[in-house]
Amino acid sequence: MAMVADLWTLARPRLMPFVVGLVVLGFAWAHWDRALVVRGGADLLVVCAAWALLHAGTLWLNAALDRDEGEVLFGRAVTPPPGTALAAYVALVACVFVAAVANPISAACAAACAGLAVAYSHPATAWKGHPLGGPLVNLVGYGLLSPLAGWAVVGVDWDARTAAVWPLAAIGVLGTYFAAQAFQEEEDRARGYRTLVATHGSRVVLLAARVALGTTALGGVVLLAMGWVPLVCAVGIPGWWIVDRYLVAWSHEPHGGSEKWARGFALRLGVLLLVGIALAFSDYAWDSFHDRPVAGLGTAGGHPPDRPLLSPRAMRAWERATSR
């Protein structure tokens, strides 16, 4: 039982919703972009279960490599019990098979993420401590493949708006990766890692986080100006400034401060995301109430070419006719 308790702690369950949430965001975007009635819900649950396994396996493998003694984000340091690495590999293999139940593309994403997790934390590669390998794993694994796994179960085609939003979101995820390592400056140096915080210090890594998140925010403003996202989402722009000011204040802490700063950043960014979702939902509710085109079809631009610009009532009739 002690081993199970330690593995549960090492899996950092409080961090898991942020990781699984990336899958849900991809799923939600596919629906919003095409103004679809919800579909693929059961497959989404399967993919979320796969990503929970992926998350646990990734962190167990990481714990087996680092054997943390200091602070860890949304968790606490415990000595990895014997068999932690084996449990990690079992979870990583299982996540691929579970994802395959839902969708082959989701399974391919899971397999790629599992491979990245091994490259990140296996002693022979240890990309975690590499100046390019670490950012690459997080950009591709969390920023690109995780949302794609959720998006894929909906069964829609690519469009220009998705192609624009996907990399912007990935750059934002990269910014969170940089911020999350800021308080580990001394620990990374002691391990001999060549992460950005180890080689250049916490102020530089937090500046990198600000640049990445600022790029995402600026891209969002451009999408607003193009009419590809609801205009009401402009209300959330000051939230990006609040997050940026928090990062500036954090950068004045010696050696990156403590885990408390990273947790505060994650919570603020999470609130900002929830505000954006609430604003988009309010736009949906307003247009639906007035029987106008909703969600991605209700914006000023960016309408998918294969979806007619119809009101919700007319859209339901069109879907019934085309599904026969």
C-alpha cells in the first residue's frame, strides 16, 4: 500500500486536470469551430483516460530520473519506490492501447507522446536537461499532440482557423513550460542540466515565458481583428496583462523563488482560460437566443467552406438532411 500511495503522490493528481484539459480543449474547439451538436463524447472519455495514464507514466519516469528532494509543482517530493520506472513504462504502453479504442489518430498521438516522455526522462537520453530537447518535447507533446488527440475524435477536417489557432496555443503551452522551471534554477544546475534556467537564470527563463505568452496573446488579438473569434473575447485581453505583470514580479525573486510562484502563475493562467471559455459561451448563448448563427459560424469571418451560414434551427434541419 505504501508503494501505491507513493506512486499516487508522484503522479501529482492536482496537475493532471491541466494535462487532460488540453485534450478537452481540442475536442471543444472542433465543436465550436464548426458549430456542431456534441458528438464523440464517449470517445473523449476514453482519450482522457489514456492521457491520465500518459500523465502518470511521464511523471513516474521523470521522478525515477530526478529523484526530487526539493519543491515540485502541484505536488511534493517523495523517494520513488522500487519499480517506479517499470510502472511508468506499463502506463505509457497502456495509454496507447486505451487511446486506440477511441480513434487511430488519438492512438498515434499517444504513441508519439509516450515516445517523447521516454526521450525526456530516460537516463540514456535525458532530453529534460537539454536546451532544445526539453522545450521540443513540451511544445510537441503538450502543445500540439494533446489537443489534436481530442480534436480527432470529433471527425472534422482542417480549416484555416484551426491551422492558425493550433500553433498559437502550442506557443502558449511552451511559455508555461518555461515559467514552470523558473524556481528550479539551483536544482537544475546541481544535476548538471543545460535547461534555460540553469544556463541563464530565472529572469531569462521568465522573459522567455513572457515572450511566448505575449505571442499567443498578440495572435489572439489578430484573430479578433480578422473576425475569426467572437468580439466579446476582447473583454479578456486585460487578463493577459495581469498574467504578464505577475511574471515580472516573479522575476525579481532570487533564484526563481519557490513553487508557490509557479502555482500562482498556473492558477492565474487557468482562470484566464476559463474566462475566455465563459465569454465564448456567452456569445453562443446570445446568438442562440436571437436565432442567429452560433459559435464558429457566428463570427464575422472564418466560416468553414463546407458549413452553410445558418441559424441554429436551420442548421439542425440541414444536418438532418445531409446525414441521410
